[in-house]
Amino acid sequence: MKTSAILGAVLYAGAAALGTAAHAADPVTITIWCQDDERQPGLNLAKEFGEKNPDIKVVYRQIHFDDVTSEAMRAYSTGQAPDIIAIDNPEHALFASHGVFLDLTDRIAKSEVIHKEDYFPGPLASVTWDGKLYGVPKATNTIALYYNADMFKAKGLDPDKPPQTWDELVDAARKLNDPASNVYGIAFSAKASEEGTFQFLPWAQMTGGGYDKINTDGAVRALTIWKTLLDDKLASPDTLTRGQWDSTGTFNSGNAAMVISGPWELNRMSQEAKFDWRVTLMPVPEAGAPRSSAMGDFNWAIFKSSKHPDEAFKALEYFVSQDPRVFPDWGQLAARANVEIPPTGDARKDAAVKVFMEQLKYAQPRGPHPEWMKISKAIQDAIQSALTGQASPKDALDQAAATIKGILG
């Protein structure tokens, strides 16, 4: 889930056309809404598609992350929806289940570019509703454990043997914690937003829980560990209000020995972190337990109301054809398992990418469910309630489970 700030809902270049017509006849016009600016793939690929297809005029609108769902619903209900939209993956089911997105199943089956078997299971599941495909994964990400190998050595820990289980993680956080040096053992995000759910849900999933079984014994144990990390000051009190970007900044500055974060941080970390940093898979409840991890980023979808679905799908095929460029050019991970990541020349970054690609094999989507925002809010409330001492972890998750049961009907 990319959380770097996107500055406002912007109509890129006044929603100017990206690409010009080479024929006297008016070209077909398709409109694309996406959060990406010139530093990210969406805008660049839309521009390239327009340039390569002079019979199709592309109008691109950069839209603020927080406004995507409300803007999209409003536009669709008033008959002004774009042809293509990039939607946060947990919100995809909301639109697909209400018949807002175009069913792409047959088009994908006939496509020579898009093959559903190429995708990691998590991203593919996020565009699937009732057995049909209502979009194409745009990119993907997940979370793993970054750690400061220099601090490990200084505290007598072996940097070649990072924590593999939850107990080892807590034990390492205790040994690494150094209040006198203003260093916390670990940083993560328990913020009352989708970021908190994004970080907590994998812990529940590793013990057989999930959004529909959020109060299992394993999930209660996970939230109890989070509370221990805060109560024992092994993590900053700001964990409750700080997002993943800021949490990782704490690690980069040397004020946290470990951090749970994602591959979107690799470029920044390479520039900011002046120490030996490494990445390992998310610790599991105990040795041999199933792995899980969060799955973030966006999906492409075509609105059912599009007057030019063929041209819109042609654009999606072009976007998918450029997946091998997503990491080298823009630092994002393709959602396809068959896309190889070329070496960057940075040994730390290359080693980290391999870990994240391995972690992606276990990444699970949030949902999919049309009422995901309400479900996530119940989980966020439970996290906050337990970590602030308003309720025990068990009582907080029991309340969340009851709320979610009502939402699921």
C-alpha cells in the first residue's frame, strides 16, 4: 500500500489530451483516472499509449488517493465515469459486486498479452468477484521486516539470523531497545486507518484467522504482542498515530532497530539509511507455521458505462505489456510472478527485492468484500481500543468480530 502523500486531486495539465490524432477523422477519446504523477507508471504509460495510438486520444486525470471511491461512485451515478480507473485493491469488490466495472473475463481469455495464470494469487484474487475477472492488477506490494544489522552486532545478535518467530521478534526488540540512545526496538504502524489493518491482518491470517475470523486465539495473541511492544516501550507511542512512511523514517534515521514496511521504501532507504540494513520475511507465530503477508497497491478496471471498451482494454493490454519496466523505471513490483527483476547494482536493494518477491507468494488480499471499508474500520477500532487500554485484546477483537458478523449478514 503506497502511502507517500499525493498532493490533492489534480487534473493533470487541465486534463489535456495525451497523444494527438494523425487522421482527419476525430479520434476515439478514452479517459483515465489514476493517482500516479510523473514519477509513477500510470501517467507515463497513459501518455505513451496515446502517442503510440494516434487514433485514440487519452485524457488523464490525476486523482487524490482519499477521493477515489467517492469520486468514482459519484461520477458513475451521474453518467460521467471515466473509461479506466486505478482503484485500491481492497475497494475493487465494492464496484465489481454492484455491476459498476466491466466483466473482462472473456476479453482476458482471448488476450495474447494478459494471462491470468501469470499473476500472484493475491493480486488476482483482488480483481475477481463471483468467479469472474473485473480488472487487471496494476502493481503489487507487501510487507516484511527491515532490520539494522549494525545494531544487531552491537547488541550481540547475529545479523545473519534475524527473528523468524514472534517470540524471537519480541526478544530481539528487547535487546535492541536503547532508550539512552533514543532507539526503539521496533517500529510499525497501528494507525486508525487502512494502514493499521494492512499491518495487523497478516498476523491474524498466520494463525488461521482472517477478517471474518478476527477474534481467534491466534489473533488475540498477535494483538497482545502488539500491546506488549507498546506497553514495554519497545515501540514508540507514536505507533498509534503514525503511518508506515513515518515509521520507516524513524528506522532510516537510526531511531528504531527494526521496522515492518514494504518495497516502496527501497529507493528512499538506499538514499537515507547510513548503515547496513537488511530485509527478512515476516516472522511467523512459531517455527513451521503458515506464512502470510499483506497485499497492497492498485488495480486497473474499466467502467461498465464506457462507450469505448475495446479501446480501453487495448490500453490495459499496453499497460500490462510494460510490467517488466515497473520496477527498473518506477521502483514498484509487478503483480505477475513471471516478471523478472533485473539487478540494480545495489547489493542491499537486490537482496531485499528477492525477499519481497518471496514474501509475495504468501500475500493475501484484504477481503475481497464489497463492504471492506466497514470491515476494516471494525478492525482498526479493535486495535486502537486494545493498545490504548480501553479493552483487553480479546474483548476488543470479540467486539470487532461481532461488528463484522453484522456487516457480513
